[in-house]
Amino acid sequence: MKALSLFSGGLDSCLAASITARYSDAPHARTKVEYLRLPQKEKRYIEVTPVEDEKLETLRIGDK
């Protein structure tokens, strides 16, 4: 199953791809993530590992 994420330019693309990989069905190893750069509609690929839970916890919004 594929995961879909939407992020603005304020977030590092490697981090965004790593978060996407974390919530996908991808194995917990390096994973190829496809993304689209707008407004050019340029398709790109990046290879990442899923974000660690500790890092993800620091990015959460709301009660911690």
C-alpha cells in the first residue's frame, strides 16, 4: 500500500519522505519515495529510512 503526504517548502524533503516511509507498508530499511515538486510538476525520487519514533515525537503538535 502506498502512503500519501503533503508538505510545504518549510520542511526538509528528506524528513518529509522519512515520515511518509514510517507510516507506509514499506520495510523498515531504506525505501525509495517518489515525490512531486510543484509548481514545476517535476517527479523526483529519494531513498530514506523511516523516521525514528524519538525524532517523530519532537515534531508532534499538541499535548506531549
